[in-house]
Amino acid sequence: MPTRICRYNKKMNQMVIQRFHGK
């Protein structure tokens, strides 16, 4: 997996987690 996708996935995961915790 290219680092670019890895980094993108990490950012998306963080956003999802933040949203989950925000609820």
C-alpha cells in the first residue's frame, strides 16, 4: 500500500473516531 493512501486512511480514521467520540 502506498504511503499516500496509508496517510489518507489514517486521517479518515481519526476523523471517524473524533466523530464517534463527539457523539
